[in-house]
Amino acid sequence: MGTTRKTITLTDQQDSWVKAQIAAGQFTNDSEYFRDLIRRDQAGQADIESIRAALIEGEQSGESQRFDNSHFKQEMAAKHADKIR
């Protein structure tokens, strides 16, 4: 896997934060910290896309039907009656 060198500008507060994470042993250097942030962002975006796809699938599945709680309980009681005794 190739690498690309990037130059970024941080505020003093941000730089102190990164240095503190390294000093605490969370990361060995600045690059490792930033790669971790990017990986987390990528994972978060993948989660968002998965949720978005599920919502679209749900919307396209048709009209929802009202849930009959008492009917469901009756069905489950009948289905599992032998396990309750």
C-alpha cells in the first residue's frame, strides 16, 4: 500500500491534544493518530450508509400494518404452550 505525505495545520490546543494522546500511550506518533481518526470516520460513514439503505428498504416495502399485541401474545402462548408447563 502506497503512502502520501500530507501537511496539516492545527491550532495550539489541537496540537497539545494530539501530543497528549501520544504521551498517554494511545498512539506512537501523529500519523498513527490521524490514520485512526480517518479509519473511525470511514467506519462511521459505512454505518450511516447501512442505516440509510435499511431505511430506504423499509420505506419501499409498502404500507405498515397495525400490530395487534393481544393477537401476538395469543399466538406465542399457543405456539409455546408445551414449554410453559
